[in-house]
Amino acid sequence: MTTLNAAESDALWAGVDDQRARTTHLLEGLSADQWDQASLCVGWTVRHVAAHLTMQQQSLSDVFAFIARHPRMLRSVTLNATI
């Protein structure tokens, strides 16, 4: 495993931050129909992919709170079969 120095680490995280900002900008511009479009991931909509991308940055308590607010996500047959 390669260890990054401070400048390399800063450059890496600047790239990650830039990608997150561009993804946010793209998602903010989607219409309701675009959110429900099929993605390249079989059985997943754009909404599912966006949730997957954002949920990985959440703490465990945030995930549990999300599930409590959206219990249908646990019962999605096509989504659960894909995961």
C-alpha cells in the first residue's frame, strides 16, 4: 500500500470534493421523470443509484433513520435481488 504525503492527500480529496459537487449539481437538475428512469444497474433507477452514492457517506445512525423514514426501500424486490 502506498502512503500519500500531505500534498498528495490534499490533491486527492480536492478531486473527490470536486466530483461530489459536480454530482450534486447534476442531481439537483433532474426532473421527477428523470429520477425514476432506469439506470445502467439492472433493477435500479437513477434514484436508487443516487441513494447508493450518498448513503455510503452516512453514519450508521443516519442509515437507520433513513430506513425508518423509508421502510419500502427494504421491501424492494428488484433492488434487494440486485444487491
